[in-house]
Amino acid sequence: MILLNTVDFSNPMTIVSLVLSVLVSVCLIVFLAAKTNRRFTLIFYPIAFVFLFTSYILGMDLLFTISLILIVVGVIISLFINASEFRHLLTRETNLKTKKEKNIKQTQEEMYKMIGEAVRSLSRTKTGALITFEKNQNLDEIMKNGTILNAPVSFELLVTIFYPGTRLHDGAVVIRGNTIVAASVYYTPTTRALTGKYGSRHRAAVGISETTDAVTVVVSEETGRISLAYKSHLESTTYDSFLDDFIDLMNAR
């Protein structure tokens, strides 16, 4: 209010000068903001404050008033620019996150399909297999007795590992995400009595399911039967329904 009282608004030329100066300056600010975008604040504010302090020191009340008004206008424009950039950035981050989640889902679905094909192949050839899929509980301690591989999951590698006579065919394969972390891993078998005729692989699968939340797939070398062990339970599954049953357990909480 003190500032405005020092300007002679009774003089028509003062009002005309003030209005024209503000209009022209606002047009320049908008143009500068559109052309320089983020650099707007680095260019505009230093110049505006130089005019503000210079006019104050020299007692140029009209120029001081104009500079003050333009700084307020600049702040409003800056907020608008930053809000637009923020919305753009937020939209971009959301799109990237959605795309990433979609890619992860596709990769996971492809891996599950590959697992299904490998298990079915092992079942058809009656090749004994024990495959454990890590979920929330880390299995590093359990894998210490095995052979660390850290290899991408593939149909060929899984089938080769369990081929009779290979060095790694005994014991279990442990998969974390889409990586075969270790092979030839041995578990402490369950001491519970199991209903039906089950061998050492099945007892080992139940054993690991009693102490972790991992999902373990067992293929019998005698019958080719496929079983799933999870949370102390061992369930047989059919050749056709294996993949659906397996995915259900992987998604279970």
C-alpha cells in the first residue's frame, strides 16, 4: 500500500504507462516461458529482481511497481509451467510403470509356459525331476550344498540337468524369478508318514515345503506322475492341468 501511494495515479499518463508496460512485459514473459521452458526461471527472475532493487534504490516508483507486478505474474506462470511438467512427468512415469509391469507379466507367462513344456517332457519320458520355485522366503542357506548355476531358465537346460547320468541330475533345481540359481540341491526329507507310495524325491519335496513357502514340482521316474508340494501338502496333478495348478500355487499367499 505504501508503494502504491507513492505512484501518482491521478496522472492519466502514469496509468497508461503502467498498463502498457505490464501488458508488453507479460507478453514477453509468456514468450520467454514458451521458448525456454525450464530455463525461464533462471533467466527471468534475476533480471526482474535487478530491475526491482535498482528502481527501489533510485526511487523510481513506477518502475518498482511494474517490476513487482511482473514478478508476481512470473511466479504464476512458473507455477503453471511446473504443474504442466509435473503432470507430464507423472503421466510418463505411470506409462513406463504400466509398460514395465506388462513386460514382466509377459516374461513370467513365457517362463511358466516353458516350465510346463519341460515338466510335461520329463513326465512323458519318465525322467525323475525335483524343481523348487522360490517365493518370499530366501533359499540361499539351503542351496549351499548344491551347485550354483545362475543360468536363465530354459527348456533345454532343465531337461538336460535331469537327464539320467548327468552330474547334476540328483537333487533339486532351485529357480528364483527366471533364473536357475542352483542344481543338485539336497533337502532334508519329511519324517511324516505319506499316504501312498512315494520315493525320496517326494519326501524331499514335502520336507522343503514344511520349512519354506516355496513351490516344488516332482516328476516320478517310475510312473512319470507329476506332483506339487506346497505348505506341507503334496498333491498329484494331471498332465493337462499341471500349468494351471502350478500358477495357482505360485500366486497363492
